[in-house]
Amino acid sequence: MDEAEAISHLKRGDPSGLKILVENYQTEAVRVAYLIVRDRSLAEDVVQAAFIKVYERRRQFDASRPFAPWFMRMVANDGVKALRRRRREIPLQRSTDGEAVDLGDLMSDSAPGPSALAEEAELREAIWEAVGRLAPQQRRAIVLRYYLELKEAEVAEEMGRAPGTIKRLLHDARGRLRALLGQRAWSDGA
């Protein structure tokens, strides 16, 4: 069953449509949520709740539009709301149970070799740490703009802010990331 058929089944109330969407988007959705909340367990909870919302709001979804952007925006918004409810920061390097988070698993792409993979993992960890130190709204804007690849106008609409405010928020977030990373991220041509 392809995505269009899955959505059609879902709109009719058939849970098999939702099953296909979960299979297709769960991993990416957990990554998006994790980028915002920085806690694997919370990210999984956010995504599970988002899929329940998809089923509950199935009649509101316009089947002529792509599913992924609509769903990922819902996940990103719910991630920020969950973070607000939590009202505390959790270090990026540790999960809630104190175990180290394997960032390579969360952001893995095929790597050409062990040394390149090690360098990439080291850089990723530094970037994750830096992103984790941003304010939640800056982190949300960075995720929406660069991970979900939304245009600045779409980020502004999603966050309910003026486009100029989003430009400034992204500018400040990039500046903060540069300051936090120093020359580390740019020294090897990365």
C-alpha cells in the first residue's frame, strides 16, 4: 500500500492506513522530536502522541497535500510544548536513565570508512552539544529551517512570528552556534 492509499484508508477510519504511515515516518519523526527535546524517551512519547492526533484529526488533513511536512510540523510543535511542560534542561549527552546517548544512531548516514566516521561522529557530537545549549525557540527554529528544510516564511508561519523576527532568531542562533563551536567545525573544511 502506498502513502496515498494509506491516507485514503486512514480517512475512512481504517487503522491499517495509520500503520503504514507509522512504518514510513516513525524513525524520522523521532529524530525531529529528539532534535528539539533532546531526550529519546520523551521524543518517542511525542511521536506516539502525534500519531494518535493524526488518527483523531484524519478528516482535517488535505489529502491533496504532502503528508510528511504536515506531520513533521505537528511533531516539532508538540516537541516544543513537551519541553515547555517539562521546564527543565537535560544534558544532550545523557538520556533520562543516565546512559550515554549514541548520537551516531540518531543521525546516522552511510560513512565511507572508520576514520571518516570517527571524525564525523566527533563533529556531530560537538554540533549536538552546541545545538543543545541554544534556547528552545532558537533550537526549534534551527530544526524547522535546516533539518526539515522549511523556508524562512514557513518557519515564521509555523512559529507564529513575523518573518523578520525569524531571520533575527536564526541569525542569533547561527552566531551562538559559531561561538560555541569556535573554529572546530570549520577547521577541517566541514
